[in-house]
Amino acid sequence: MNKILNTVIKRITPSKTERIKQEALATEIIKKITKIKGKHIGVELVGSNARNTHLRGDNDLDIFVFFPEKISREEFEKEGLRIGKNVFRGHKWEKAYSEHPYIRGVIKGFDVEIVPAYSIEDTQKLRSAVDRTSFHNKYLQKKLTPELCNEVRLLKQFLKGIKAYGADLKVSSVPGYVTELLIVNYGSFKKTIQAMTKWQEHEIIDIEKQLNKKEALKKFDSSLIIVDPVDSKRNVAAALSVNQYARIVAATRAFLKKPSSKFFFGAKTKTLDSGKAKKLVEKEGLIIVQIGYPAKELSDILWGQIRRLGKKIVSALGEKDFELLRNAAWSDEEKEIILVFDLEANKLEKAQKRTGPWVTSEEHSEQFLKTHKKALSGPRIEKGRWVVEIEREHDQATEYLKEILKKLKKSEKAGIRKALNKKAKVLSDKEVLEKYRKNKEFKAWFSTYLKGKEEFEEY
């Protein structure tokens, strides 16, 4: 294993030239902001670049501009945007949103974010969600040694390799801050993944011992609970889904049994040939919906809406007895979103059995018999209850799904509503297979989906 880890660390550690460029640009931007006249009282480089835990090629610079607590929210946002725009003068930029707006763009090949924050004394006086970030920075700069920084890099790359890195809704896993805390807690990459193999439901990590187990479980309901060392009211692993938590546990077990660099960098997806894909696509119960991708929508917000849309469709299908095996979503994040619904069956029997009240319940029996006068079969008595067979309102999942989409076009939130109205349709098998042949990204993703197997199980 050591040989693999040494090879990986050489591959993922930023070069000296890369570090010099990053530091020079960060210093240049900080100096520029310091010279801008305004109500800000401080500037700080935060995030993995500030702590030297970033991976090679991760050219992200997160620079926070601090304002006094007493400044109004309106002025805080206005000043933050003004300073951000000033920094990007002559460069490409856009306004982005988290809890409040900020400016992000590209300078000299680096993705730069200029984020306003309040300068506060402690995290009990938060005025915006990002105010904690400076405390995170200071805490980790004290805890992380150069050796631990490399251990963090290994953990980040491992999670990226198994597709379980990032707190955004598309991935629903853990952010870089969590990987840093895990290394601080366990002491090394090896010790961390060994511990992960033993993780249980509601695993609690509280580095600063701020809460006892009972308090932590009362405050947080998550598979993994990592109490923020700078704010005991926050679980920094809250974005981690149950599924991703389980995937991390399974992947670490697989890695320790058979170490391989594939866990860090993935393996080239072995796509299914067209014939095999055709057989799987044509099986009964697989329905694929294509919708448009709305312009100017933030990816993280849209992925939240995509997930909710999927749940609504699954729920609507379930109400009509179309049982789900699994579902998934894919997007090129430019033109289209694909929703996949794998059902036990696309077509149900026309007759639907409905069990009524106990015969001994006279009032309910009369009502049931009155309601079902035109039953296909019955009424009859089975095990002491009235039973009828009625005609299903919907027996074809594909046709019913088209009706669902029509309704959702009117009721969904702005972003996904635009997507539905742009290009919503249930794809035919022929259209799916044509997309499979022409779109390499979709082909790789859909092959993995059709196989239905965790990729790391094949390493």
C-alpha cells in the first residue's frame, strides 16, 4: 500500500511553480482590495489554498472581504459586490449566490471568488453563514502540519476517485473541510480509512469534546455527525447522504482488501456494446425522460430541484401501483437533463383488486357496495371482507408519466419549470440508443447505471 500512496501523493501535490503562481495572485488580489476605499476592515485568503491542502490543478482562490458587524445587510451586500467587481475589472466575472450575493470569475487561469463576510468575535454572533469560514481557517492552520496536509490530499483524492467528494447536491457527500477534520481527528490517511471501515449508523466525531453522545444525537440526525470545532451547533457532515455514507464505508473496505491506485483516479469506464445496451434498454419497465437545461441556473440549486422532481414522479407513479426498482438523473449541465425510472413493470393488469370493510361493519359495507356497483368483478367475500375488482385509471406507466409531466410544467419551481417547458419528453427506446451512440458522456454514465454495480467493486 505504501508504494501506491507514495505514487499518488507525487501525482496530486501541487508543483512548486503552481504554488508560487497561486501565492503571487492571492497576494496581488489582497493588496488590490486593501487599497480600495470602502467600509471593509480586512481581507483573507481562506479555503484549501490557504491551508496548503489543495490538489494539483485545483486553481481555486477564495478571498473573503470583512466588514464590521454594525454595517447593515443592504450596505454589506452592496459594498461586497462593488469591491468584487473592482477586482475583476478587465476580467470575466459573474454574480453568484450562496446566502448572499458575491462575485466570482477567472483571473490568470484561476477561479477566484470574492466573498463578503462579517468580522465577528465568535461564532455565536454569526450574521451570515460564511462568517464561520475565517474561524475554520485559523483552527486548521494551527492543527495541520505539512505532513498532515499530504494526508488530507490523499483522503480528498480517494473520495474523488470513488465519486464521494463534494457537499453540493449533485454529489451529496463531504466538503474539503470535513476531510481536513478527519485527518486531524485520526492522524493519517491510513488510520482514517481503517476507522471508516468500522463506522456505524450515527457515527460521532467531536474533536474538541463539546458535546456528549446524548447531546449530539439530540441535536443532529445524520449518518455521520462531525461537530464543528468552532461551532457546536453545526454538523459539518450534514450534506452527506445515507447512500454516500454507505459507499464510503464499502469502498474503504474494498481498498484495504485489495489496494489499487484505481480507487484514487478511477478506471476507464468499460461501456456496454450497443447490442448489450439495446437488450437492457428494451426491457420492460425502463422509462427515460429528457428535459431541457435552464440557462443561468446555479448547478447546486438546480440539482436540488432535479432530486425533488424525481421524488415527485416516483411518488406519483407509486400511487398508481407502479413499483420502482431504482431511479437516477444525469445532466451535461448545458443542454439537457435525463431522468431514469426503472420500474418492476411498465404495464399493469387492467383489473385492480380492492379490499373493503369487514362484512360485520354494516354502515361501511353499505357504503363500499354502493361505491362499487360497476365493478369488473364482485362484490364477493374473502376472509370476512368485501372484495371487488375495479378497472385501473392508469395501467400504462409511460402514458401516465406524460400526464405527470404536463402537470409539473405548471407547478414546479422556476428553474426546473423552465427545464420542463423547454424540452420535456419520454424518450423512445430508439431515441435512447441513438443518444447512447452519439453522446460519450451519457454513454459512460448510462453504462455504469445499466450495470447496476459499484465501480470500486471491480477494481
